[in-house]
Amino acid sequence: MIRGRYTLVVALPKGRNFTDGYKALLEAGLDLPPLGEGRALLHGREGGVALLELRNHDVPTYVDLGIADVGVVGKDVLLESGRDVYEPVDLGTGACRLSLIRHPKASGPLRRIATKYPRFTAQVLRERGWVADVIPLSGNVELAALTGLADAVVDVVQTGATLRAAGLAELEVLAHSTARFIVNRQALKLKRELLRPLIERLRANAQRRPDGA
């Protein structure tokens, strides 16, 4: 266990949200360890702040189960995870959307939908009363629509350039996503004096950004 050895354990995902999250926390006054200090995926010295570098979809799990006190992760990942975490700040970075995508010449009902977000997609289907098989994939889901594996796909879209290059069309935006600061519910109580001011500073900084919430 690592929580007792550090004042705060922070979980950040690899990629753009790592860079943006690290910067946002520094700007909010959190004394983060320099990158490269410590083992490759665990940065920090005992008695200070520890930084865990995780796969994107693992961040909510680490925070929910209390291995990490706080984390930064995209709303799309939160929607898929179903984890019970406190989500106090929309950092406003890493904007993208979860969309229903199909070949523009395709027609007929949606019988099979491929996605990296099977839980979220199944929930959308239930809410709308649609009947379709959800096919979980971990690779390039757009290929499922191009090869006929699925009638449509649900995937993350940023600019839409990749879809246009593949000859696919964005039929509908199902959810919008930005990076969120998340907190373990027990940690919020036990480390209130540290976390409450941090949350307020993160909110204030996010509101000052041109693209902030």
C-alpha cells in the first residue's frame, strides 16, 4: 500500500491529459514531484505527493478503490467506468465528444454497434429503447463500420478529420467530454483541509481559461 507513505496520491493518465492535468495541478499550487523522480510509473518521495502514471481507463478504478486520492481523467472514461467518485471540477481541457458514426451510404436499422465504450453504448440503447448488439473492440473501431463488422460505431471524435479521411459520417453526438478532476469520497473527508482549497483553486483557474467550464 502506498497511501500511508504520502500526503496525497495523484493518478494521471498517459497522453495529453497527463500533460494538461499535471500543469493544472501545478498552477493550482499542488507540490507535485518532478517528472522522472522515482520509478517510471510512480513519481515522488515519501512524505510528499506521489504521482501515478496509469492507462486512461484505469484512473477511475484507482481513485474509486482508494489507491489514489485524486485523479484527472476524461469525462468519456468516467461515463464508461461507472465508478463512484466525486467529480468537483471540469478542467475544460482535452475537449472531444462521443459520437455515433456510420458510413454515409449505409441504410437500414442498427443491428450491431462496435465500440471501445460498451457500457456507455448499452446505456444509450436502453434509454432510447433501441435493440442492437454491442460489440466491444479495443483497436480501430472505425474499421468495423468500413468492413461490415458493425452497422455503426460509437467512438471519440475531436476534429472529425480522421472520420472524413476514412469516408465515415458523424451521425449524432451522444456526449461531450473534457478532462475532470476526480476525488475519492473517503479522501475528501479525511484530507479535507488539503483538498477543499485545491478544488477551489482548480475551479477558479478553469473558469479563467478561454475554453474552461
